[in-house]
Amino acid sequence: MARIQLVTDSTANLPREMREKHGIEMVPLKVHFGYVGKCNVTPTRRIAS
């Protein structure tokens, strides 16, 4: 039988106690705002999206 693992990223802000109680693994996720490739992302463009 296949084993299922619950996984979330670090932006979910789940408390450590909840993750440990339910066996939820957390993977880091970094979000960078600013210049990305050929797309200059500004606060105004983020709000409009």
C-alpha cells in the first residue's frame, strides 16, 4: 500500500506543534520581490495582478 505524506511550504505559517501532531513535513519556500529576469515587478504591479 502506498504511503501518503502531508507536505506544506514555510509560507503556510503552521505552528510546529500542529505539524508534529499531524506528521506534516515543511519545505522552505523563498519569495523574492523585485527584478526577475526581464520582468520588473513593482508594488503597483503586484497589487494589480
